[in-house]
Amino acid sequence: QSRIGADMTYNTNYFANAYFPLTGQFYVQNTQLTKFYPVFDVWASFKIKTFRIFLKVEHLNQGWQKQRNYYNFYDYPGVQRSFRIGISW
């Protein structure tokens, strides 16, 4: 059994909340606009009898646009391109 897929997430332009680590609180900021940025992930999952493997590349499109990264909230960048693997038997 095998499965292959792709995910796409994006945020439109908005004023993202900021985070203050000293107090562990988010707060509203309205000075820095977070830009539209799509994020593409591709993954594959395979199962052979009792052996399972899961492979995923996150943020596949990093560097494809002028903007090199995206932000989850103000001044905190999202995930860089990364490869994840999971194995079970």
C-alpha cells in the first residue's frame, strides 16, 4: 500500500500578532504587514506487511520567489525547507 500527496497552505496579507517571550504572551501589532506566501509540502507513505515508512519534504518552494521565507507571526519565521522521515515495523 502506498500513498503520495501534496499540501499547500498560505496566508494572505495581514497584520500578524507579535510574541513577547519574557511573559509568554501574544499581543496585537499593526506596524508590520505579513505578506502573502504559499508553502508547498510533498509526502509519500509506504507499507509493506508490517513495515511502514513516511517521507515528507516541507517548504519545498523555499527560494522560488523573491521572498525567501514566510512568517507565522511577527518576527518569527516559519519552517525552512526540511526533510522528515518516519519508520515503523
